[in-house]
Amino acid sequence: MKDGRPLGGLRSRLNKHARGLSWLAIVPILVLLVWFASSGRQTLNEIRVASQRAVRVAELRETITYLNEWLSAVSQVAVLTGERRWADRYEEVAPKLDDAISEAVALATPTGRAALASTMGEAHRDLATMERRAIASAAAGDRSSAQALLNGPEYAYLQDVYDNGSNIFGQQLAEIGNKQAADLDVRTWLETLGIGLGAVLLGATALSISSRTRLQGALAVTTAAARTDALTLLPNRRRFHEVLEAALAEGRRVGLDHALLMIDLDRFKAVNDAFGHPAGDDLLQSAAARLRSALGDERFIARLGGDEFAFILRCDPEKPDIPRVDPAAVADRIVSALSAPFILSGGTAVQIGASVGIAISCPGDDGVGELMHRADVALYRAKADGRGCCRVYTAGMHAHARAKAMLDEDLHPPISEDRRLRA
């Protein structure tokens, strides 16, 4: 037709259908984008939950280890002295360990849960029963029977079973992290595979890279948090064991020994009781800063728990001909650094001090346990010899030095709360 109306109508209808087809293509893309955004938020939320759970597992392991050692030491003191106050303190703290073990069992993986219940759980109940029997016997005047209970082979065997349970629980952190990472990796792969539509491909690739980066970042944060003491920002007991094991293995390989220094703050508990837990936390942070300053940032020092720190004095495998620094000289430097008064956040000046136990690695050491035990014995001897000093382990040191050190804790109160430094 000359007026062109039929052609114009056809063109109009074609344009209308084209616009309809465009919307049909855009709508699925928008739906996919919304779905991927929602799935990404869910993935990040699962990462946060996994990170929090892994950190809690690490905290519980340290708490359980520390409380078990504390209760064992208090029962020894109660048996040695026969004083009722130590029995009362034992009963005050024992429920905290019960709660921590119950929470640990609940957080463990299904396979680890049964192993924990049959090792740590049962050993803890039997240890608590023996410790309470020993305390009761000592209170009744039969200290020889009480000491026989705590120093006998059955008690030592139960402690080994308990330690095995603690190691099993420590493995849960890695299993939890690996499982969460595997699950999230599969989900990220499926999400990326589903984005194959032209214009969405670049955006989907960016989303996948961003999700993976966040996942790796969250897992890195979790790993660092699980190996760092939250209060002092020093490496924690878990990280310390890893580094010490590596150092001992390197020493055996190249034929060099290493020195382990166990550091315990003197009269810290008295300050904590007198001024409160915030002041105690402030004091621990200040002590950690002094240790870093005295030993140097390149040296490895960790907080094991409570007011106990550890330091590894390693030989340099690349320079075996250079004599190692005398461990006793390093210990004296530590004692000197921690003997000066501390200024708490409120302006109160307190003076504590430190005792140091030193043990030298031996070629026959099977692991970190033997070396740490020798350093502990030397530390308790330093406590028993008056505090504020260092002692190097010798075979003749008495194993009850730790109990005596705890008994002396209440005999050295902190300086008066009224003493404040002038601005």
C-alpha cells in the first residue's frame, strides 16, 4: 500500500514482541541475581557461625586444661595442709570444670562426642572422686592415705586418660573448620556453575571470587583467633605447643638443644582478689608488654593460661657455631623486668614479681610433655625458694614444689590500695 500503514503496523507489532522477548530474558536474570544474593548472605552467615564455633572450641580446650591443673594442685595443697579453706575453694571451682566439659561434649562432632565422653568425661569423674576422698582423708587426719591416693598409679593413669581426651577435643577444631570449609566450597562451586548466562557471567564470577575471598579471610581469622590469647594478644597454649614441637624436632634433626623457660607471676592472685578482675586483666596485659620488650619481638613467648607464660630460647639451626644465650641470664632479665612496680589503669601502683623455671631439651624427649614437666618442677622450686628468682631443673628437685608455691600465695598480699602515684 502507498500509505505504508500495513508495513507500519507490522513493524509496530514486531517491536512490541521484541520488547516482550527482552523482558522474558531480563526476568530470569533478575531472579538469578536475587537468588545468588540471598544465597551469598546465607553463606557468609554460615562462615560467621563456623568461625564463632571454632573459636569457642579453642577457648574451651584451654579452660578445661587450666581448671584441671588448678584443681589437681589445690587438692595437693589441701592434703598437705589439712586446711578447710582449700577444700572449700576446690568445691567452688569444680562445677566450672563440669560445665566446661559438658559444653565441650555438646560442641564436638558426633564421632568426637563419644570419644570425649569415654575419655575426658569418665576420667574427670574418677579424678574428682579420688581428689575429694583425699581431701576428706586429710581433713580427718589421715594424710598418708590421702597422699597415697594422689601420688598413686591409678591417679596418674586417670590423668593420662584425661589428657588424651583433651587432645581429642583439640582435634575437633580442625575437623570443624575443615568440614565447614568443604561444605562452603561445594556450595560456592555450584553457585558459580549455575551462572552461565551472558551478561550475568562477569557478575557471577566477581561474586564467586568475593565469596571465596571472604571465606578464606574468615577461616584465616578463625585460625589466628584459635592460636592467640584474646587478652594479651600473645600466642596461646595451642600455638605454643605447635612451635615447641617444631623446635624440638628441628633440634633432634641438627643435634642442638633448646631451653624452655616457664614464667609465673608472683602474688598475682592477691592483686586480682584485692582490686578485682579488671585490674588483674590490666596487670596481665602490662606484664605481657614488658615481656615482649625485655625479650624482643623476634623471640617466641606465649601465655599458657592464668598468670603463667612460657618462652622458648632456641639455637639457630643455620648458625650452630654461635653459642646460645645463657638461659639463666635471660631468666634474670625477665625477673628484673617484672619486679618493677606496675601502674594499674586507676593509678594504683602494685608490685608483684616473677619466678622462672628452666629446662633444657634432651635427645630422648618424646614430646613437649616431658620438657614442660621438667620446667614446671624447676618453676615450683623457684617458688618454694622464695620467689623472684630462677631455677634450672635438676633430677633431685622435689615434685611438691608446686603445692608449696600455691600455699604461699596468700602469705604475700599486694601493697595497699591507698597507695597511688602522683600525676
